[in-house]
Amino acid sequence: MKIKSKPISKDYSNLRLEESEYDNQLFLNCDFTNAKLNGVEFIDCIFDNCNLSNASLDGAALKTCTFNACKMLGLSFSQTRDFGFEIHAVECNLSFASFDKKKLYKSTFKQCNMEGVNFTQADLSKSKLSDCNLLDALFNTTNLSGVDFRTNVSFLIHPEANNIKKARFQSQDLHRLLAGYNIIVD
């Protein structure tokens, strides 16, 4: 991905950005805390060491956006536009973020803290999660078919409440699939 212009390093906290389009833009050390990014289009953008906690993304477009070492606490992706939605998060804190009913085609999450993330009715079937902490992540009627969980930690998934066809798990994580049945595995 080639960045077209100089990096933006700005404090957008508590501001409302006008509906605009950012294409091939690098956001470096920006603070978007509680910002209203409703309707803004981000295309092939990189967010590096930014804080997007509790920002509003209603109607925003995130098309092939990369987030590196970003703080994204409580960020809801549920109301973002579906067309072209694709994000890549590396070493980000996504605690309590929501992907409720979101199609996460081709999205990747690597070495992310995803405690308490809401994946209710989301489709992760074409996504990749690796080395992520999924403590208290909510999976309910979630499409997890083909997802590889072998390097992720602290997840609990109820097989009858989710589509886990061809998902991959380590044998020592079997108890994470059986927890909902109230049985003891030694």
C-alpha cells in the first residue's frame, strides 16, 4: 500500500469529522477518542499508534484499512458500511469492541487483545485470528467455519450456538468447547 500524502498527526478527540473521503492516508499518533466519524470513508488507510476508543463509526466505510498498535476500546463496527469492509489489526487493544452482525471477510487480527469483544451473529468464516486474547469474547450464532483458533487464548465457544464447521482447535482447548455442557474434563 503506497501512501499518497504526508502523515496526519492530529487530535480529533470529541470532534465531528465532516463526511469526507481519505484515500491512502497514514494517520500517525492521532487521537480519535469519542470522535464522530459517521459517514467518513477510509480507503486503504493506515492507523498507526492511534486511539479510536469509543469513536462513532455509524455509516463509515473502512475499506482495506490497517490498524497497528491502536487503542480501540468499545469501538462498534456494527453500523459501518458492509460494502468493501476489510480491516487488519496488529497488536491492537480491541477490548469491548463490537462486530455484532458484521461480515468480516478477509479481515485479520494478529496479537490483539480482544477481551469482551461482541461477535454475535458475525461472519468470521473468511477471517484470520492469530495470537489473540479472546477472554469473555461473545460468540452467539456466529459463523466460525474454517477459523483457526489454535494460536488464540482464553476463548469459550458453545458448538451448538455457533457454526464451527471445519474450525481448527488444539486438543488441549477441547474444554473450551465443552464448557457449555457443564461437564468436567480432566
